[in-house]
Amino acid sequence: MPHSPRFDRRRLLQFSTAAASGLALSRFAHGAGSDRLKVGLIGCGGRGRGAAEDLLSAGGDSIQLVALGDVFEDRATGARTYLAERFQAAGRAGSFDVPAERCFHGFGAAAAVLDSDLDLVLLATPPHFRPGQLEAAVARGLHVFLEKPVAVDAPGVRQVLAAADAATAQGLSIVAGTQRRHQRSYRETLARIHDGEIGEIVAAQCWWNQGGLWMNPRQPGWSDMEWQLKNWLYFTWLSGDHIVEQHIHNIDVINWALRAHPISANASGGRQSRTDPAYGHAFDHFAVEFEYPGGVIVHSHCRQIDGCASRIAERLVGTRGIADPNGWIQADGVWRFEGEQPNPYVQEHVHLLEAIRSGRPLNEARQVAESTLTAILGRSAAYTGQTITWEQMLASEQRWGPAEYAFGPLPVDPVARPGETPFS
């Protein structure tokens, strides 16, 4: 596909609403049969390639990858070569059918993939782009694998919530990349907790504390847009900051355990290690106090600073005991999960394919949208230094990102300063 130099937000919305929203469910009548599901991939970085491999492991000859796209040509063509080799090595060469003409690049690549003849699409672009792409996929009547987080701001979350409802109306399945929801140790432990083994949950904690991640030094000739896209972790408009992009996993477990979203958040955070402009304007640590219904207080901590102690976990405190939702409960005695543990990154695709084939839709879009907004709520409280309610956050009109997508100048927003940065 020729490189698309410009693709504005208006065109994305026009594209997503152009398809008839009332596509007949008979389009997927073959889902319960033996026909292959035709799959497209949007976003060809490491997570996108990994999702395609996980889907192959889950579906084998029942799926066929037929189109892929990325904003960068080398990433799209590189993924095409890589995945062809991986499918071949797995003995599933027939499950890969992506000729050069269905390997798209540029800002119009997502629309081109969705214009292909698909049943299912994998959305693995930076989080900023996911709300519009989900809306467009649902308007096309497609089932979706939706990487987390699903937005970077409240307008994006509202767009995902609307798409979730539209998908339900059409009987479409949407599975999110919150793989703990598909991990047997978590599923069995949370089932026991919901059955009352630790009594009523009265408090909880969650952590994602680790060292730093990758950064691509800016190269001569890169525009602002190219540099930011290639370092999307460090720009709130693209990633949502690491509390949203990464810590959402633990936050999602807390929402799952409490079967609720928070009422409000108060937080602190900042940049102590990653202060160089090469790291955009993202924070390197957050600490959030969430209040949930019933007065339940949840403490959330995330950090990406080298040389510090690592901890990635969740802890629940109940009236009868305590639990690590990843397979441990101490109440009347100690229980540990000891069953088989299939790869949860594959299991989420197993569950998606089962839902499609059985005609019993599985739609996780609303729950992951609420977990995304929970993380955005914590980020906003830290950026501003204010206590923010769920209702205020959900109603926010602050939209992160440019109105038009083009390779050229793109100023970097200043680093947030608590007490000075306003809540919008």
C-alpha cells in the first residue's frame, strides 16, 4: 500500500460509521462449522506479532491470517516475513495467506486491513488508536482481540463503551489482552474468593514495580511524530503513561475481585530517574489511593526505575482471611492452586475462538474499559494532585493526541506538575 502521509481523526470516525451497524449475524453462521476464520492484524510490533502467534497456537488450521498493517513499512514487511516463517515452522503454512498487496503501511493501514475480507481482527497498535479501531471493527461486524489498555483518555473510554454495546447488539465477541482473566490460577482463586472464602473484602493492594524499559534514541531525519511513535511508552497521548499501559493488569484484578470500579482516587507521582527529554513526559512512579464502594481502600503502586526492588502482585484482605489472587488463600487453613497452568496468552485466544465457534459471544470490552478508566483516574489524580471522582473522570472532555496524524512537527506536552496541572 502506498504510504499515507496524513490521516485525521475525522476520517477515522467517518470510516468507522460508514459501515452499516446492523450487519446480520448470519455473516458468521460458518463460525460453528469447520471453515477457517479470516484474521487481520493491526499493529505489527512485538505484541502484535505475539498475538498472531498466540492465536495460531490456539486455533491452528481453524484460522487464517490474511492481512496485516502498521504505520511503518519496515515493521509491516518485517512482520510479514517473521510470521510466515513462524507459521511454516509450526507446520501451519496454510494458515498464513498475506500477499504483498495485503501488507499495508501508513496512517491508513488500519482502515485498509479492516477493508479486507475478515471475520476477526487483532488490535495491537499503541493504545491511543484502539478506540477508533475498535469502533470501526464493530461497525464492520468483526470479532475482535483487543489489547489492553483500550484508551488513554475518557473520550476514548466512552467510545469503547459505545462499541461494546454495539458489539453486544450484533452478537460479536471481544476478548481483551488482560490475560489474568484467562489464567487458571487467577480464575480458580477469584471463584473461591467470590464464594466467600476470605469473607467480605475490606482492603487490597496491588503493585507493578520493576526496572526501566526500552527506549529508542532519536535518529537524524526522524520527525517529531516518528520519534514519538517509536517511543510511544513515554508519551501520554500514545500509551496513557505506564500506570495505564502496564499497571492496568493489576488494577483489573482488583476491579475483578471487588466486582466494582472505584469511587475516587488521590495520588502522587513524578519523574525521579527518567528525567531526560528522551523519555518524553511520562512519570516513572505512581502511588494511588483508590476508594471503592463500601469504604474499601485500595493502595496501588507502580514504578519503572532501575536498581529498585521489583514486585508484581495483588493482595486482598477479607474479614475471614487474606489472599494472593494468583493462587493462594489463607483463611481457616492455607489453600494453594496446584492445577495445570496453560499459557494464559494462548488461553485468551482459545476462549475467543470458542465463543465465536459456539455462537455464545464473549464480550470483555466493558470490563477492560472500566479498568482502563480506573488507571486513567489514578494517573489524573497524580498529574494534578487533586482528588478526582469516577463521575468527573468519565465525563472529562480532555482528549490526548493530535487532531491530525502526519509525519512532521508535534510538540511534546510539558511534564505534569501536581498542584499546577489542572484537571480538565
